[in-house]
Amino acid sequence: MILNGCYAVDFTLDLELKDLVLFQSLAEQHQIPLELSPLAVDIVADALDRYGPRAWSTKVVKRLEDDCDTELRAPGFPEILTDGDSEGASHEVLPRR
């Protein structure tokens, strides 16, 4: 969705940031040192400030495009992704205790 320029993935920056912050909070609560997570939170927060909370989550890449005055595009990528696989039966996954 980035390579064709539409960015539409039906998931927004505000939801992406919420999930990243929850992940980071859990890591901090359990004293798990993470290197990339705090950086990801900062990057997505900046994208949210630039493009708004309801922008598609893939707009985070637009930061790089804007900062480098370039577009990351390639020919042949569709504007809408379709999944031709049929739905299968679901299974509950339980954690080992």
C-alpha cells in the first residue's frame, strides 16, 4: 500500500500508537529492556502529530518520504489488496502454563 501511494490499510495511526504504548507499558511493568519499542513509539507519535490520528498507520513511512523529499513508489502494485484464500476453521491457542 506504500509502494502504490494509497497507504490504505484500514488501520489508523491512533490505534497503532495505542498498541505500541500498551506493549511498551507491559515491558516496563515486567522490567523487560527493549531498544526498538521506545523508538517506535516516538516515530509513530511524530507521524500522528504530522498527519493526524485517523491517518492510515502506513503513513508512518511518509515521514521518511517527506524528510528526504522523495516518494517510495514502484510500478505494478494494486491500490486494493485482496485475499483470494478461502476462510478456514479457526482454533483457539492456549498458552502453556
